[in-house]
Amino acid sequence: MASRSYANLLDLAGGGDLLDIPHTPRTLPRVMTVPGIISDLDGESDVSSSGCRERKIIVANMLPLQAKRDIDTAKWCFSWDEDSILLQLKDGFSSDTEVIYVGSLKAEIDASEQDEVAQRLLDDFNCVPTFLPHDLQKKFYLGFCKQQLWPLFHYMLPICSDHGDRFDRVLWQAYVSANKIFADKVMEVINPDDDFVWVHDYHLMVLPTFLRKRFNRVKLGFFLHSPFPSSEIYRTLPVRDEILKGLLNSDLIGFHTFDYARHFLSCCSRMLGLDYESKRGHIGLDYFGRTIFIKILPVGIHMGRLDSVLNLPSTSSKLKEIQEEFKDRKVILGVDDMDIFKGINLKFLAVEQLLQQNPDLQGKVVLVQIVNPARGSGKDVQEAKKEAYLIAQRINDTYGSSHYQPVIIIDRPVPRFEKSAYYAVAECCIVNAVRDGMNLVPYKYIVCRQGTAKLDEAVGRQSDSPRTSMLVVSEFIGCSPSLSGAIRVNPWDIDAVADALNLALTMRDSEKKLRHEKHYRYVSSHDVAYWARSFMQDLERACKDHYTKRCWGIGLGLGFRVISLSHGFRKLSIDHIVSAYKRTSRRAIFLDYDGTIVPQTSINKTPSPEVISVLNALCNDTKNIVFIVSGRARDSLSDWFTSCKMLGLAAEHGYFLRWNSDSEWETSHLSADLDWKQIVEPVMQSYTEATDGSNIEIKESALVWHHQDADPDFGSCQAKELLDHLESVLANEPALVKRGQHIVEVKPQGVTKGLVAEKVLLNMVNGGNPPDFVMCIGDDRSDEDMFESILSTVSCPSLPSAPEIFACTVGRKPSKAKYFLDDTTDVVRLLQGLAASSNPKPRHHHHAQFQVSFESIVS
């Protein structure tokens, strides 16, 4: 049952009673898909738009624009923000690609001016602004994003009132409402058949749900620029499932590092029960028939942008000025936002330790700390800033003089050319964040240390002079894995950071040169254009099968998702199958047990009186042969179906078979040698002892290792290891090792449920009663063998005519079956419909008149 806060998503986010959100008082022109035809976008568009330019819609919290009022005219003036990654990523697209941006402006526009501004932005910049009401913007961005999501994603839990804000449902509702407004703006301009939508960052994690609900086949990618926390942290979020399901309505989800992706996949496994696998080198999650791909690639920098800044006369002039200011001193550079996660205070403590432990460096080393403006507000930021200044003052008082300050804090807006000059001068750059999604400071530092020919000429440096750079980076930032030549540190270990700084300053120039060259090769080849191009190529690959399957949406509110299945796959209608049932007279019916006629979640696995009754009704019809085909042991099946005299039973996936209650159990001759069980059981036992929550199920013909109650990640890891181990030790044994849903099973080779279906059907043919109606219902992987076997068996030339075939899986999921039923209740209802159409007569073991042994069928 949906909770009170998001049971009806449209009421919540579309301006219901929870928040007064006015609809934008303007409508952008609809997309012209072909000349003269305007798409109204009510559902999926069937109009081809091959004549249009390729379009990408980039959606982010903020548009890549600068806004300011003209003092003279009082009109708004807009310009591109050249430093925005959203603007720079266009370089990764082909020149004829049209890029549309959807997002908010950094300035607040009065409602009376919004129509005019929106039209100007669309005409001049291809930007669609989302004018959030002031109160909503505050609750959405400063509230839920900055006070709840951002700290949590950086591993900070609100354990007490002084340690972050507790979850506030009003702020969550504002977050959902804001996401809905962003989605509405995308819907105003999208051509859903052709456009690709790329959503950025944690501000918009439920937006994919709104777009997928409106356009089931929308081509949608999402990239998270922040860390994704471990499942132990993320699971504390009260709306954890809604956000995960929102992200899973994307086709491709991107992360900077494997760690972030691994944490996300672990959360999907632990909280939603989803498994993932690598498909031709790409990680994929199967989600209701859709494959959601995972992309791991850190963003890069814009090389051309940095080079152009380095070539400015103001840059070379500033560089000379800085060189003169710090003549005979080594500069360590830090460039960070002022927030609690950037580790500025820890960095200062490490410099203090460096100067204390190395008196010879006193007077020779300067840390220049450039502080970018804080993106959030709150007492934690103010406290961090206050502490940083106190530590810097203490260091300068202890080790400084009238002509020397060991720590210089530049706390003002610093223009790009000045930052670039500091990068170019610094012997070492330190990024000491305790947690950061990516951080491009090291990349910029490397490029600036490389310099340009024009800069070399301006400062009088030989173009072939060796270039060096040294990086000290926290192991908790996203760029760390890509910088193999950097000195990685634990920022909390002050001594280690001080030692790393000392090593960076004293390392031989030849070593610095090698490290710099290695880094520069990577940074220059993996720039922002490479990142954008690679992401979009993977998004196109992820969406290529959109129109080869049928799609429909299910679920309420933020639980909405799309089921994607093959075109021939449909729900089995009772009327349809009853019609076929009535006009046939030689029927074979195969039913799985667990998950088919008894719910998987049921603690009591005994068949209900309702199931027994309907099976007896079907078995008493002389035109029917009915079999339960299960992985269960034969003793259990015998006990449960004692009252079903005419019911056929196949136990342990067909290793044992009984035609009716009066016949003996027959054993498959395919693999009479079960000596391998003596090898398997000790191996499984050792994994059971090592894996809490696992157990072994011992069958007569098979051994099954269950890990459903173990830790999901560890259980899955152990299952893979066990699978490899058993395949190795059983290489020359007549046994098959298979991995299923939370199990690893070893059974005799050749024994499958499919073989049971084949034997029964051939038995009917050889007895002069070729089937004209075959129905098979099952819910798991082992039943797929039955579906496949039925299709191949009934196509054999010995049959006078092809029978009516109804292969049906339980649950809407990819299958070899043509039909599906939703659950066990549907299955029982269908069986009751067939039973009501039967004409039962007293029968005396009708099977026996054409029964033959297993051996004769196989041979």
C-alpha cells in the first residue's frame, strides 16, 4: 500500500493541497515532427521525425547561464557560463546536434517578467527555464537537496540535532514537486520518439519516473555527479525505495567511480531484490524486462577552455607577479569550496605538522588556499570557516614573520586567469576532501603545469623545458582512481598527509616529470568531450531495443515502472483457453508446484483444498493427462497429493516419475551414478559453515545450497565462488552445476523438466493418442526447459497435426512462453475455468493403456 505522502503522485506534485505550485503561465511551442504537423504529445508519437536534426535535451538543476540586470535599462541580460560542464559537454556531440537545456536560473525572475524571459532564453540560447516559486525553491534546494540528500550522500547522518537535519516529509514533498515541474518542462519540448534526455545529479533523481510515466519509451540517461553512499548509509533514508525506483526509470545510469556504482547496485540488491550481471563488458540490471545499464566514467575538463585562459595576457602577467611574490619559496596550492567535506581544516593541520617536523622548510614553503564561495548555508559551514581561520592564524603566529606567512587564505571571488596562474606556479597541489564526488582541481592543475606555447613565450620559458607536477589527493574523492601517479592519502591521518607533502616537495625532478607526463596523457585524452561522447554512445546502445518490445506501465505514484516484453507475449485469457479446451480431446497439462499453484512466499507449502479439488476435477476427465512437475522430493509430493489418484508426479526435476498413485516411481536411467554426491556435500558444507544464513537441501538425486537468508552481497559472492569450485571438482563427473535464484544446485546430467514433458508427450503419441492440446504453466528458470521442450516435441513430423499450445509463465517477465499469468491466484482461477468445462467420467487408470517405461522412451 502506498504511503500517505506519495500514494497519488500527480496530486502530490501537480499543485494539490500539499504545496501551492502555480503552473508556468506560458506554453512553449510544440515540437514540429514533420513540416506542417504539430505533435500534441498525448502518449507515444507515431510520427517519424527523420527529417529533423538530432536533438539532446540536457536537464539539470541550473542552466549554464549567467544572469544580471542592466543598470541602465533594468532589463535582464544573459550570457553563457563558460565554466559549466553542461555547456562544455556539447563538444562531445556532432556539429549538427541541437542541444536544449532545461533548468533553473541562478537569479530570481519576477512572475511578471517570466514569459518574456522564457521566450528570450528559448530563442537566443535554446534554454527552457523552470521558474520554481520562491518557497518551493528554498524547500527543494536549500532544504531537501542541501540539508538532507547532500550530507547523506557524503556519509553524514543526522544522529543528533547538532549533526545535520532530520528527515522532513514537507521538504521531500517539495523535492518531488520540483522534479515534476522540471519533467513538465521537458514534456513541453520533447519529441519522445527521437530525442535523447540526459538528466544530471542528485537534485533530479525522481524526474525519470515522471518522464517514463508519460512516455514509456523515452530515451533517458542519468549521471550522478556526487558520491553514492554504501547501503548501510543509504538505507537510513526513509524514501530510499522511491529514489532507487526513480533512477531505475532511466535507461543508463552513470557514476564517476566503480565504488559509487557498486554501492548503488548493492542498494538495488538489498532493498529491491534486483540482481545484476555483466553483459559483454557492460553492467546491466534486469528490471521488469528492461535492462538498465550502468556507466562508470569520470568526467573530464575542457582542454580548449583552459588553454585559452592560459594564453591570456592577464594570466602570464599574474603568473610573473606570483613568481616574484614567492621567489625562493615552494608553493603548495589548495582550491576548495568552503564546506565541511573539503577537509580544509585537516589540510591546515597537516601543514602545521609539516613545518613542525621539518624546521628546514620553515620560511621556504607556503600554502596558498583559494576558498570558493560556499554553495550551501548553515552553521556547519560557518563553524568550519571559523575553525580554518583560527588554525591558519595559529600557524602564521607560530612559524611566520613580518615577511613570511606559511598559510595564505584567498577568500574572495578569484577570476579564472588568476587561478590558472596559481596552478601554473604551484610545486604541489593538495586536494584533501574527506568526501567528494569527483573534484576537477587536480586535472586543471596538471594542464596548467603543462602550459602552452604562448604562455611559455610570455614568461620566457623554453618550450622543451621539462614539465613537472605533484599531486597529494585524498583517497575519498572521485578523481583519485584515475590519478595513479598521485600520492594518495587518508585525510584524517594528519601525520600521513604531512609526510606526503614532504615527499611531494623533496621528490627528484625526474620522478615528478614521469608522474606529470602520465597524468597529462590521461587528462588530455579523457576530457569532457570524451566523457559526453562515451556516455551518449552507451545511451544509444541502451535504447536500441525500445521498439522491439511491448511496453506498459504499472504501479502507483513513485512506484511506477514500465514492463517491457516481446510483442508476442500476452496475458492468457480464460475464455481463449477454455474455447480451445472444449474443442480438443487429447490434452496434456503440466504444472509446476512452488510459485505456480502454491505461492513462493507461503510458509505452509501444502496444497490447499481448493487446489486438490481442481486437480481432481481435471484428472477425472478421461481426455486429460495431468502432471505436477517439481523440484520437490518425491516423498513430499506423494504425501501432499495422496487424494489425487490419477495425478502424474515428476519429482526432483524429473529424476523420479510416477504416472498415478497406483504405479511405482520410475527412476531416470540417464544418470544412475550418484557417487559425485560424496564429493559435493563436503564442499557445500564448508561454504555453509563460512556463510551465515545458508543451508544445504539434500535430495535423493541432487544437492542444493541455499543462500536466501544470507547477506545478499556475501551470499551472491559465495555462490559464484561455490559454482566455480564445484565445476572444477566435477569436471569429469556425470553431474551438472547450475545457479538459480538464491541457490546453487548440483544434479545429474540430462535431467530436466523438459525431458519429463517430452516423455509424456511421446508416450501419448506412441499410445495412439497424439495430443491436440498442451498446456504448461511454471514460474522459474527450470520451467523454461519445459516450454522449450514442448515447442520442439510437438513440431516433430510424427504428429498428424500441430496441437494447441499454451506455454505460460507466472509473472510478467522475459520468458520462452507465449503467455503469462500474474500470480498463483490467476493460475488456480484458470484451472477452475478448465475444470468447469470438463466432462468427468469414472476412469480406471487411463494412463496405463499407453504407458511405457522411461528407458524405452529415451532409447
